[in-house]
Amino acid sequence: MRVGIYARVSTHDQQTLPMQLEKMREYIKNRDWTLTIEVEEIGSGAKTRAKREALLQSARRREIDAILVWKLDRFGRSLADLVTTLNELREIGVVFVSLTESLDFSTPSGRAMAGMLSTFAEFERDIIRERVKAGIASAREKGKPHGRPRTAWLKKDIVLKLKKEGLNNSQIAKKLKISRASVINILK
């Protein structure tokens, strides 16, 4: 089994990266697996992480058969992201193992746990959706604006003037520091 390991800490101050790597290497050795790719990342879990994405690309190219992580929260940005990623790995036949939670999604109990995670992710999305709807309804009742601010529309006259002067949509957007889509919508 060719394995890619992924270790992450949130900040440079955290000292657990070497420990994570050591324990994962030991696990691979005990299972007689082959360490193929070792990824270390420092940064917030909420942001897109280039090294994590590179590891996933290796999995998609079938250069590895499994991904081993120290903890689930080290790998996923959110529960929904984690479930989506785990489902993709399952579909392409790549095993996922989380060392500290003793989750091995190649086993029947591990697959059951993946199903439960999926259910909780869907629950989380539903709760967030309900909160957003309630917030919008409350704002409407109070007559407050909601949604994106209409800052681009405040520049409508300038957009029309620049268009008459011969600037294209991209030039107008860049000059006024608004999106090209906003310029197009104003010009409709």
C-alpha cells in the first residue's frame, strides 16, 4: 500500500509537526505500507492549502493508495469539506486513515463512520441554511437591507461615462475597482 501522509499545524509556534510525522511513519512501518509522499503544512485550516491539494492530486492520479493524517481536523477545512473530500477519495478507491481517532475507512466500521460524518455534515448545512433564512426574514421585517452592498451601482454614472469614452468593460472595472460582472450588469 503506497501512502501519502499529511501533517499540519496552524501556526509556526506549534511544535507538534515532528511528533505527528514520527507517529504516522511508525504506523506505516507497523502496517508494512510504503511511504510515498510526506506533506507538511503550516497555516489555518480554514484556508485553501496548496500542499493538501497537491496530495489530493496525487491520489486522483493514483500515485498513492491511502492518505494518513494525524487527526481529522488537521485535514478538513470544515465538516462539509471533510465529507466531500472523503467521498471523493472513496469513489476513486483511495483509503483514508486518521491515526488518533482510529478511523480507517477501508474497514466496514470505518465506512459506517464516514456515513455518520456525512449525515452530520448535511445536518450542519441545514442548520446554517435555516439561520441564514431566519436572518434574512428578520432583516426584511425591520426594513434593513441584506445581501451584498450595491457599491458598484453607486458608480453607475461613471461607468456609463467611461464606456462612452471607449474603455472596455475590463478597463472600467479595473479603473473603478469593481468587478467586470458589475460593469456588465450596469451596462445592461
